[in-house]
Amino acid sequence: MSRPNDHRKPADKIDPPNLVPIMNLVTILIPFLLLTVTFVHLAVVDSSLPAISPIRPVGEPGLGLTVAITDRGFVVAGRTAVLGEEGTPIESVDDAGQRSPTLARNQDGSYPFDELVQLMVRIKAAHPDEQNVILMPEDEVSYDVIVSTMDATRDHVPEGAPTRELLFPFVVMAGGIPR
């Protein structure tokens, strides 16, 4: 009589597994994964505390230049006054979010960054020693608008000049505007 175990192959006669299909799969997957991977791109926007500027005479406060970014445009203010729609000083108000902006948004809804740069150039000409600007964005303002505002207040390229000219290089972020 034959036993059921007699029909099996001996242990030394087992065929090795066929690894060619798995190697083909790995060979195709690795270049595909390398081509489709997205590497992380990080950007840093430098924002610092106000720098210690040269000693001011006692009783002479700094400009305190503040740019409030609202859903209606930019409100530009100093320590003693808020600039009106024509860029002329008017009485200071406590709540910049409730007043008309110094630079209203364009008809297409974009912010007037070019006009903001020109206004910053005029303010810098009047206050050449000032280096700080405070940005106060509303909660609904997008990150792109905040970064573009930082760029517009930090420096600019004068017409015909080969290099950038600093305006207010020390940008400070403040809390949002109360509504």
C-alpha cells in the first residue's frame, strides 16, 4: 500500500519563487514615484520686532506708521493722525476698521499696491529716519495680500535706478482690527 506522503517531492526539489514579476513592478514603480513626488517648497517672510532706532530727543515720539488692511482697502495712520482719502491728515480715530480707507480697493476688487508704494515713498521722504511700519490686517484678509503689503512697505525700485531702495524695512505684525 502506498502512503499519501509518498507522492510529495523531496524538500530539496522545491522550485524557488519566481521574483521576476515583482522586480519588474519595482523597476516601474520607483521612477514613477520619483517623478510624481512633490518636494516641499518653503518660503520665509522676515518680520521682526521694531528695531532700536537712533536716540530721539525727549518728548519727540516716533512716527508710529501703521497700515491697516481692511476688506475695503488700506488705512494709513501715524501716531498723531490718520490719512484721509486724499492722503491728507485728519483727526485720529480709535477704530480704523469703521472709517473709509486711505487707499480704497480697485474696481476689480484688487488692492492698490502701486498707490501704497507711492504713499510710502512720500511718507519716507517726510520721515527719512523712520524704519518701522506696523501692519494690522483684518481677520478675513488673505495671506497673499498681507505678504504683498509687506513687500510694498519694505522697499521699492525708483524709476531709472538699478537697485532697490529701502522704505520701512522693519515690518511688525499687529493684531487684527476690532470690528
